[in-house]
Amino acid sequence: MVARWVLAIALISTVSTTVARADAPRPLTFAVLSDLHISATAKDELPPGAARMISALVAMRPRFVVITGDFTNGNVTDSPGQVRFRAHAWRAIRRLLLPLRTAGIPVLPIAGNHDAYLDGQRRLYAQAFADLDQWAAPIAIIGAKQPAGGKLALDAAPFSYAVDVDGVHLALAHVVDQHVSPAFSKWLAGDLTNAKAARMRIVFGHVPVWSIITRPNQRFAAILGALLVAGHADAYVAGHEHLAWDEQVALPGGRALREILVGTATGRYDYGPNPEEMKHAACVKVEKHEECKLPIGGERFDMIPGSHKRWREDQRATLTMITIDGQDIHATPIGIDNKTGRLEAFK
């Protein structure tokens, strides 16, 4: 399956070069994964299959990899000792991602809520990616860096920053809860304004603008959605909800925004879409499961009974490959077999 994806990407590039204008940008393909939820152990251990998943990504050779948070399992109730112990998880995470960096595949991270509840957790994240310039190389980081010492700046790298690749502007935003601070609003509005000449603008955060698994927070969606629409964002990409999704969501005030959710790379926990979103996916019950289609793209997937009398996607562990071809964004969710590391696209 990895070889098939490499061939498909090569064919897209060949066809586009043949039929497009000589000065047209070639398709840009990159991977987005989220919600690794690496637990801290005294031996800096990794969950089964994680290294194989990274090896499969290295073989696919995406232009870069974005990771939209929840690297760890930090909690708001962590004691100071528990926070310190999570340094083991961050050492394991850096070791896990190192093959991407060694292969010359840039890594662009942002934090998730489990990485950022407490100041100590945020500092561990900031320390883990203090060398963000090297993880992102040769892509240049746009935006402020952390000031020396003192309070962390959440509107500076590695929490909030941006990059430009082939005329596409990518804003990596610190969205870890349903709160939009004045400092964050100023940063995002300014970043997207500065990127007005880009041929496309994509914003990445951890928490979705519009929840798919539960009742959406209208106020949060209105505030963050307005910032994205005003900044002419072409799509918002997130994790957090542990399912793969792709939909043009209707925001409060009559606005619309394409939102892509990339699932959880290690298949931890069970979540599924709320009943309204299952309607949007045209789910049809067949025996003991539901057959559904993603609202955008139409990829087919099965929903099976999960916990708490809810449905969940049959593909528990997923990442998403995104290809930008001209003005089109193609998002392809891919299931991961944690026993073999093989990647298999949704139907």
C-alpha cells in the first residue's frame, strides 16, 4: 500500500507537469497526524506500531509532516512530580520522530490540550521543540520565537508560527481549548493578513472549530470562524476528536469553512460523529454496522458500535494525506495497522 501511494503521488506530479502551464506549481503532498497520546514510562517506551507507522511515512516521502497535538497524556490534575515524569514521554517522542528528520522530511508540530493544561506541561513541549528550526528545515519558520526565560509566549514558536511552501501559507496555531484570547486573535489575524499574497492559506489547530462528535460550541465557532473567514483561510485542519472527517461546515452568521479532521495516529479511545453528522455522512445501517461516506471526497468507511452506546469509525488509527493541486485541496484519510505499520486508504 505504501508503494501504491508513492506511485500515485508520482503520477499526479507527472500528469500535472504535462498538462499544466510551465509555470504552474506542482502538486504539494504532505501528511497530517494527531493525538499520539504517548504515555510516560521510566524506559521511554513507545506504543506498539508507532515506529512502524513512522517508517511507513518515511517510505511515502511526503513533502513534510504536520502533527496537530496531543503528543502526550498530560492531565489538568497532574501533580508536579507527574509533570516532571512526562519528560520521559517527550524523549520517546523525539526518538519516534527522528527518522523523519533523518530522511529530510520536515516536521511541523503544535501542542494539544494534553500537552498544555499546566505551565510545566507547556514548558516540556517548548523544550522538546526548542530546536524547531532544525525539525522544520529546510522550511523556514515565520514568526516570533520564545523570549529568553520567564513566561512562555503562546503566540510564538513552537506554539504559534507559520511557514510558506510553494506559495501555500500554513499557519500552525495554538488552539488547545474553546477559548480565543486577544493575543491569539491578534497573532492569527496578523499572520493571515501578511499572507494575503499566498495562493492558498491553511490553518492548523488542535481543537476543531466545529465539533463533529458533540454539540458544537456556537460562540467559539463564531469567534474563531470569523477570524479564519476574514483571513481568507481555505481550510482548517485539526485533531482532538479522534476521527477522520472532511466537511464544509456552516458557521454562525451564515459563514462556511472547510474543516478537515485527521483522526488519531495510535487509535487510542473510541469516538464517533454525533447523530446530525452521521446524517451528513449519509450513513446507512447494514446488519450490525453503518456504511457512511465522508461529506467531502466521498470516501467510504464503516461505523461500528463503540463505547457509551455511540458509534465509532472502524479505522481506529488514522492519518490524513493532503494534496494541494492548483486551487484544489484533496484530503485522503488513511488507516494504520498498528501491528504491521501498513497504511491503507479509506475505500
